[in-house]
Amino acid sequence: MTGVWFRKCLRLHDNAALIQATRESDHVFPFFILDPWFDRSRVGANRYQFLLDSLSDLDEQLRTKYGSRLLVLRGRPESVFQELFEGKGPFRLQALYWEKDSEPYARERDARVEALAARLDVRTRSFAGHTLLDLDTVVASPGYKPPISMRDVLALVTRCGPIAEPQPEPCVPPLEVQGFEVPSIAEFYDELPTSRGFPGGEREALKRLDATCADVEYVCSFEKPKTASTGRPRAPWEPSTTGLSPYFKFGCLSVRTAWSAIAACYRQRAHSQPPQSLHGQLLFREMFYLLGASVPNFDKAVENPMCKQIPWGEDPALLAAWSEGRTGYPFIDALMRQLRTTGYMHHLGRHAVACFLTRGDLWQHWTRGRDVFDKLLLDADWAVNNGNWLWLAGVAPFSAPYFRIYDPCPGPKSSLNAEQAGEFVRHFVPELRAMPDRFIYKPWTAPRAVQERAGCIVGVDYPAPVVDHAAAREANLGRFKAALAAQPGRELPEKFGPRRPGA
Ligand code: FAD
């Protein structure tokens, strides 16, 4: 019996582990392990529901197409495997295949499972597939240097040759076994999920990719900085970009499949280029995955060669106001409430709130914001989230200059591309529903009579600003500059190798 351990890669298409298992054996056992490590303290209800949706989708596809199914086992993976390897579970496994996962927790877990399998004489094999390139091969290649720009990533991709074409879905042998069903979220969470915009699952992912690529004009003219941070007109909860990130995060959609579908659009007409283009976005993802796989302590502020040292403040009240959408800055609050209710936020919105929390206004540590995102985002992704927080906090070699600070009250010329009629804010911050357009991003400047007519007195019905932006900006610029002056010329270490479990 050959086991295919689904972790990410929650799909049938372009799934190298599944393909190999079906080539070698007529007895294939597809399963997922609900690991208690990923509990409600780490994962918000919206993302957990997305995961369960994705498991149900996989199970249903395996049943209806092949007479097989997905088994959902529970417990610490090592304990589950001890039983499966010794024949005490629903099957005795002779071989076990999975897709590689480069997150630190996954690497350590997988190393423990490999050691156990070796002791009990079970064959294991892992396959690259969550990224465009095989991270381990690239990082171990002679002369590898962690990429810190789009130019670096493009050079690496060119050196590795063409991106591998996605592989078709294999025919999975039938499997009959009872029990081990996909559970309901009510078993794990008291609160109900609130996100309805992103049903999980491979079929939904492929539908979205098809819909995106059916609009060749959209794909070919895509330039990220021109997309709206406040969603689609009249539907502020809908992304103006592809909205594919949660599907990449869980591997419901293969990044190589997306790359290839976008390339097919590009062959039809002239198109935008990296870094702004859609391929450019996937290359940013690749860059952060490579950094996560090769930079020591990539998720930390200390002993991380990609992180400058800044004496951030520690103010739980400010952090709570930011995280709960109560800063008194309607744009920031609408974005943070969007995150809480839908699990999604546009990239420029993420820029705005991350800058606001760190070097822009509140001077709080980037890892605090990272943790909030890590719990609440549907697409929370260890490498990408850490990489982008390092970027936005202004502490990484790939960061924009620290002195470019976003105004949290975006006007018509702001690079945050926020619509000016205020529909986005009104949707997520209903206290401001009747506030006139011209005061929507600065309600505290509305005369008292206007606030009364709008039924929203600032300081009573909606918070007054937690900090004065202009004053905070000046103070923070001074602090950042002083901190940089105290650590000139920090060089990257000469040698980077693959990060080892526990490193
Ligand atoms: P599109 O613009 O349609 O892009 C297509 C795909 O390209 C995305 O789905 C994503 O996989 C990739 N991509 C796009 N932008 C980036 C980027 N800047 N870095 C890496 N990959 C990118 N993205 C995550 O997937 N997970 C995270 O945890 C995450 N945390 C972030 C934290 C901060 C502070 C910031 C500023 C950005 C973060 N991003 C994260 C990157 C980006 O905001 C999202 O990938 C994007 O908004 C998702 O929407 P989309 O799928 O419509 O993107």
C-alpha cells in the first residue's frame, strides 16, 4: 500500500506525489492528517473553513471520478505514522509520498517522519511542486545567492531553464474504507466563519484561473501598481487582482498550472512585464520562497541577515486598535475589518496597514503585525508573509526606502489607489455610512453639524485618531534614521546554504 500524504497540494492536477504513487501501485491511500499544532490559536476560523472546504472538494472528486476517497486522520503526524507503519491504522503503509513543504515546522516534522519510516523500513519520497523551481536544488546550486530583487529572481529562473509544464491528473485506483470523514468546523471553533467570498477547493481554484485567463486583455495588461486597493467598483469585498492567493497557499492551484495558463494568454498579444505583470507576481512569490528556504532566521528580527535592527516600541493598546480596526483612520480600519471578516486584503491595502503599524505611524514591531496576518489571512503563507513584512517595515535589503511613508488618508493621487467615493469604507466601517465623501478618510475634520447629521460623532460613535499622522511620521523618520546610522554597512554573509531543520 502506497500512501499519498496531502498537506498542501490539495489537488489532483499537477500532483507529482500522486502521479508517482499511481504509477507504482494499484493500492493508493490518499490521506490528510489534522495536526493539533494548527489549532485555533494559530489559525482563524475563516482559514480553517477554507481548509475543510478544500478537503471536502478533494474527497468528493476522488469518490465521484475514481471510486477512491480522502481519509482524514487525526493526531500528531509522528503518532499517526507510527500506527500506519506498524499496520495498526486503517492500512499498513509500505511506501509514503508527499509534496515538499519548505516551512520550518514542516521541515522538522518531515525529518522526524522520514527517520521513523527509515527505522520501520518504509520507503519515503518527496517531490517539489509548491513553487515554480525546486527550492532545494536551486539553493544548493553552486554560486547561489539569495535573490533580493526582481532582476535576481529573473536571472535564477533563466539559469534553471524553462519552468516545468504542469502534469495532468492521474487515474487513481479505487479504495474502499469507512470512517475518517472530513469534519465540520463546529468541532473545533465556537465562532462561525464569516468569509463567504472564497470557497476552498481545487475545482473553485481552476474555475477562477479559467475565468481570469478567459479575459486575455486583463491578463496581458495587468500591472499590479494600477489595481485598486479598495476592490471592484460596487463590490468592495471582491479583489481587483486575481484573488488566487488562498488557492496557491493550500496548493488547490498549482503555481506551474497558473504560470502556463498566463503564458498562453501572453502568446496571444503584447503584455506587461515583471515586476508589474502577473508572471511578475508569481516571481515575487518565488523570491520569498527562496529567501525563506535559505536565509537563517528569516522570520525573526535577530540573527536574520535580511533584517536591520530597529528599536521598535511595545504598546499593546496601539496594537489592539490596529488589529481590531479602531485606529480612527477609516482607510486603515476598513482594511483591518476586511481582513477580520473576509480573510483577504488587497496588496496595496496590506502596504498601507503594514506601513501604518510599523515605520509610518504606530512604531510597533513588524513581527506583531506579521502574527496578526498569519492568523487571519486566508492566504497566510510563512515565506511570503515574512518577506513582505520585512519589506514593508523598511528593514530588508529589498525594502523600499524607509522614508517613503504612506498617508493613511489616501487622496486621489495616492499610490494606494483608493477609490474616493468611500464605498469601501462605508461597507466595512458602517459607523461612517452617512459621512459625506469629502470627509470619509478624515471624519474628524468634518464640522460638528456634519458629524451630527451623519449620526457619527468622532470620539463617541467612531474613534478619534490614535496618533497624529504628521507628528508620528516626523518622529518615526528621526528614530529610523538614527537606528540606521548606528549599524552602517551590514553585509550579508558570504555563504548561504539550504536551511536545515531546526536552523
Ligand atoms: P495577484 O496580484 O493576483 O497575484 C497573483 C499571485 O502572485 C498571488 O496570488 C500570490 O501568490 C503572488 N503574489 C502577488 N503579490 C505578491 C507579493 N508581494 N509577494 C509574494 N507573492 C505575491 N501573499 C500571500 O500569498 N500570503 C501572505 O501571507 C501575504 N502576506 C503579505 C503581507 C504583507 C505585509 C504584504 C504587503 C503582502 C503580503 N502578501 C501575501 C502578498 C500579496 O499582498 C498577496 O499575495 C496578494 O494581495 C494576493 O492577492 P491576489 O491573489 O489577488 O494577487
